[in-house]
Amino acid sequence: MEIRVTLLPWKHCIQLTLLLVQLSLPEAGASCRILRCNSEFVAATVHLSSSGAEALGKDSANSAYCSALRSYSMCTKRMARPCRGDLAYHSAVQGIEDLLIQHRCPRAGPTAQPRPQAQGTVSGDTCLYEKNHFRREGQMPEYLYCSIFGDPHIRTFNNDFQTCAVSGAWPLIDNDYLYVQVTSLPAKDGMFSTVITKITVIFKSWRQCTDQQLYQAELDNVPAAFADGSVWSAERRGVRILTVRTDSPGWHAEIQAAYIGTLMVIRHSGRSLSLSIRSPRGIVEAFDPDHDLQLCMWGCPASQRVNTLHPPALDSLAAAAIRAEAHCAALLPTQDIYYHACVFDLISSGDLNSSRAAVSALQDARNMISNRQGVHLLPVAAAGQTQLKILLLLGMLGIQGGA
């Protein structure tokens, strides 16, 4: 009897422990997905950058921002139990409160509605763009290529090459499947140079192939994962529909989007971020007429382009130009757009590491452009040595079109 008396409490403790574990399983199984709340908020507000806010108007932009904040708040409230004790969660909650006060947002009001997915069922190779296109058309899709790198230089889908004086957030791509935005700011160590400091990519939800997914890179932080911490999304016929990988953690990311046949490479090269993208023409050209500001489609606005028509007389920079040309010629023997971009960046920044951006951009072009003859472009503005120096000197002065 004494043995039974001493064992009963122990048995009761085990039973109580098991009961508590069972009761807590639903909460424990519901993982904290605060990163998903964060990515949804970024996706809902990314179009409210400086250029987007100007198009909407101050009041409309603030109203849209408040709606997104209320949606963000609702998302965090749904995560209250599984995220209890999570520092990122509590930081987000406090941040929302601060932003609601800062923007004078009413607590009650409309919320940002999620983008509706296209109707229809997925069958066969629908989520594998290349296979689906070949089955329908009997040939592989036509691919277009765009890149932005350096100070910044843009090679558009139409193979135009421009050096831009853009500052702030600008959309590179804005179509039915993809939104890409770059943010550039004046360089701390350069007189007039700018650097790409942030890249935001939103893969829009499409049928049952993939949910909306967000990727963000910043200087010194090019993650090999999406904003929610995942490295791939969905799988069809043994193929992962959306993946991100890296060859150099923190400095390089490669994103494959099989459902739209798109390849994207993001790098931290030299002192700036860079992006290269190869995408089918059918994807690139799938956008509404009002999405008329896309740097990869038409380049930067005329008012933001470096003007090469009115050269100043600055003989004092001749020696710097000669040194830059010698350095870049050793790295890039072909005097194409990448060579000229290298010289431009080196003179405008005075930093030898800035040449890496052009070298990496050329390597991405070689990897993504199947037509080898199309890799090297000879810029019209640099057809002669005199015109090249005009480009460089104007870059130093920060002179824009219309000056």
C-alpha cells in the first residue's frame, strides 16, 4: 500500500503533463508567421514610393498607406498567440503603433485588400512556362534581358544603354506577374555618384502555381531567402516553382521563377547593388497601359538621363580619365558599354572596387543572353574617345538632360 501511495502522485504528474502537451499542441503547431505579415505590408505599400505617391496625390497616398497599416495590424493580431515572446513580432506591433500615430491614421477604416488570384485550374505544365510554351507554340519562348548596375547604368529590354541620375525609389518592372523596384541614393564617398542601396522584388500570386512572394536585398545584405524565410515555393511535377539560391552568402542571390520562365541575379558588386534579369517577351509585355514607368522597358525619364551633348572644358580630369581607362581596359578588353560604365564609375567615385559592378554585369549578360553576338553593345554616345570623355566629365558634374 505504501508503494502505491508513493507512485500515484508520480502517475498523476505524467498524466497532467501529457494533458498539458495535448492542450498546447494547436498553439505550438501554429508557427509564428510574422515575416509573412511584414512581406504583405511591404507588397501593399511598395507602389507608394516617391514617384508613386506623386502620381496618386498626397491625400490618396496617405489613405492607402493607412489602409495597409490597418491590414498589417490585423495580421499581427492573428499572430498574437503563436508569436508570443517573439522579438520580431513585438517590434512589428510597436512599429505599427508608431506609424499609425505618425501618419494620423484612424484606427477604424478600410484595409488593403489582397490581390485576387486569377481563376481557373492548373493542369499539366501550366506552372512550367518553358514546357507549356513549347507545347503550345512548338518552340522555346523569346527571351529579353535587362540589367542595372553601378552608378546606375541600365541596359533595357530593348538593348538601349543609359546612364541615369536617378535618386530615390524607381520601378524597373511592373507587369501582371512581377514588380521590381530599385532605390538609389547619393554615395557617401563620391562627389556626384549614386549607388543602388535596395532592391525589392514582388512575385505576384498566379493561379494555383504560387502565392505572392517578396524578396528584398540591401547593401551588405543579399539574403539567400525570401522575406518570410523560405527558399522555395510550391512544386509541380518534381520542379520547384519559385526558388532562391546563392554562390556567395550575403553577396549574391539567384532567383528562378519557373512559372514565368524568369531568371534573376542580384549582387552586391563593388559599392552598389546590381540586378540582371532574363524573362520571356510574353511576360515582360504583359502590363496595363498605365504602367508606363518601367526603367527596364523604356529607360529612365529624359530629365534623369546624363546629357552628353554639352561638354564642359575640364582638363584637370584628363589624368584621372587616362588612369581609369587603363584600369578598366585590363579588366574589360572590349570597349563596349561595360567598359565605358567601368570608366564612368571609377572616375565618379574614385574607388577601384567600383569596377566590379561592370565586370559582374558582363558576366551575367554572358550567362543569360544566348546570342553571343548580342552580349557586347557599343553605346552610341561613346562611339569616339572624345565623346567618351564628355560622358565621364558630365557624370562628374552631375549634369542632367536639359541642362
